[in-house]
Amino acid sequence: MDFQKLKLFVFILLVSGSGNILFAEPPPPPPFGPEPFDFFIPGGGPGPREREDRNFERFSKELSLSPEQIAKAKAATDKRLSLSKSIGEKLPALHESLRKLLESPKVDLVAVKSKLKEISEIQLELRFLHIQGRLEFESILNPEQKQKLNQLHKERLNRIKERRDFPHHHGPPPGPPPGDRDCR
């Protein structure tokens, strides 16, 4: 087995071993937008500010937020996005460092594991900020608004689940399975 195949094999093992983390069920979405660190993924689409503004307007109408509640929520969001951005800016350099470790002639698995832990810690911190933001938002709501928010989240999760369960056309091409072909 040549060295390039060995590196590829080790990389595949690392990725498949972290499958439980990568494909785990995500927590419920924040009250007015997606993950704050989506912005830091190249090609991740519109930034969090743009999406959150759009989603916040819809949420504020659906929940009938008072002007005072809107001001508190926007202040909390600005604070959270600022903090998320400063934390999230560390990720690209860490991912680049991990890539270099995996491309080195001799892959140091201890260093790779350490780098993966660093990345995980930052992602955990970002996820925790996300949850804190949701709880802070919920704390400014009255009981009726909280009930409506929970209903909206359930509806959104159901839409996500329906999209996941929808059959995609990524399987093998139509026709007989490979074992039934007449190969001469």
C-alpha cells in the first residue's frame, strides 16, 4: 500500500469515526435564524445578520412582540452575533492546520486528535452561545408567546423532517441490479 492510499485510509477512518457527531440530530433552531457560524463557512450564503433580520421580522409579527421585547431581543442578538463572530473566526485557521497535518508525509494521529478536539471545543462554544441566545429570547416572552414559539418550532422541525424523509433520486440507476446483468 503506497503512502497516499494510507493517508486517504486514515482520513476516511477519522471522518467515519466522527460520523456520530457529524450526523447527529441537531438541536432546535434559534428563535430567529440559523446557526451564527454558518456565515463563516465559505459559500455559506447570506450572512447571519441578513437572515436573522428577515426571520426576526416574521417572528416578531407572529409572536406579536411589543416594541420593548423587540428592543431587548435585538440587543441580545447583536451581542451574541458579535461574540459568535469573534469565536467563529478561529475555525478556518484550525481547519487549515488540520488539513496540513493530514497532508504531511507522516501523519501524527495524536496531533490530529488534538486539533480535532480544538475544533470541537470551538464548535461546542458556538452551539452553547446559540442555546443561550434562544433561552434569553424565550425569557422575554409571555406564556402565550412561548406557547406560539414552541408551536412554530415544531412546525419547522416537521418541515425539516419531511424534507429529510422525501425520497431523493441519488440511488443506482433504474434497471436490473448489477448481479443480474448478462456480462459475457
